[in-house]
Amino acid sequence: MAGWQPDWRRLMAEAPELTCEAAEGYVYLVADSHLGNDRAPAAGFLAMLEALPEARLVVLLGDLCQVWLALPQFWDGQARRLIEGLQALRSRGVPVWFVVGNREFFVPRQAAAAQRLGLPFDAIVPDAAVLRWGGRRYGLTHGDLVNRRDAQYLRWRRLARSRAFGAAFRTVPGPLARRIAQGLERSLARSNREIKIRYPGEELAAFAATVLEGLDGFFIGHFHRDETIRPPGQRAALRIVPDWFSRKQVLRLHRDGR
């Protein structure tokens, strides 16, 4: 298997187990908000988070912004308002976990390092993790590792998360760095379109059959759909969380699995 190609079994074997300590209330899963334009303003997104009833944990499943450079020297006004709003949520006793998507760059792999930078996350999931709650275990990942046929993106992902790429960007002024990142993202979106426009149903089914063993469910974003995939013979299912960007929906999970 090529170094850039994901090994799904290894992904879950190495996934850390993270525990939600709440005895009641709900875990909210929020995917693909793509904040940064009139269709998905940060103010509306933060208002939604503030109004979530009985929230005990918020899991952001990646692609929080159109493009987000997580180092403080790259933050613009919107990024600062978003970080302040997430910090306010934490201040009210609601932990925030962040699953890194394909539109986030330079996110530290550990929450302690992120908090030293001012990032308001109680846990960071660079690739995949297992949520433990109420005696149940749920897989978490963004979803960009599912389509193993998208070789061009997977090679880009490996490069974008490398130390060399991060070191080169750290020397670039903030406004220029944001323009470069946006240009790279637009270029990537235009390329390899045959792969991108095809819904990878076979890959999703294969991914589900591989990763669900021993779990009570699995949550991903990335595909901007509202769908449940249950492999034959499996009691658990892979749940694609509907995107906030176009649907303005989130997923609510009770400790009993509802």
C-alpha cells in the first residue's frame, strides 16, 4: 500500500479513545459548516451553538471554515470571532472536540498545544478517534480518508500535513498565506473532477464494513449528505452527518444511542 493511501484498519487501531463524562444531556455532532461567506456566516453558526439544548459536548467534524489556517499569525477577524465564540461555549461548561478536516491547516495534534495557541478545543482528532459515552463506543473521522481512489487529494493531504509544508508557511505574512491557501484549495477543487463528482458509494460501504467492528456506530462528515450506511450482518451503522453549510442541520446523540 502506497504511503499516501489510508489503511483503514490501522486508522482505527491507532485511534485514541476519548470519553464524554456527562451523565445526561446530549452530544451534538456538527459537520462541514464552511464558514466564510454569506451562505454560512459565523454569527449564525455561533448563535446555533449557543442555543443547543442540554449540550454536554460539541464535536466539530471538520471543514469548519472555507479555509482555516490555525496558527494565530494567520487569523483574520472572522477567525477571532469564531474562536471567541467557541471559547464562550467552553466557559459555560460545554467541551468542544475538533476533528480536523480537509480545509484546516496547521492544527496541532494535541489539545494542550492547541490551547497554548489560544485554540478552544478540549480534544483534537487529526485522523480518527473513538467516542466513549454511556457504555457505547462510536468512531469519529472527517471522511476525507474514505475515497482511496482520489489519489491526487490523498497525496496533497500528506504534503499539507507535513512539517516541511508547515515550516515554509510560517514565514509567510498572514494575508498572503490566506490567499495562497485559498488558491490551492480552489485549484484542488477544480482538478480531478471526475473523481470528486462521483459519490463513492462502494468506498463508503467498504469503509463501513472495515471500521464498524466492535463499535456501536460511526460518524463522518465530508460528503454533505444525510445518510445511514449499514453493512450486511452489522448491528452498527455508519452515519454521514448532514452538513451545516447547506442544510443548517446538526446531529444529536443521547447516551442511550438515540
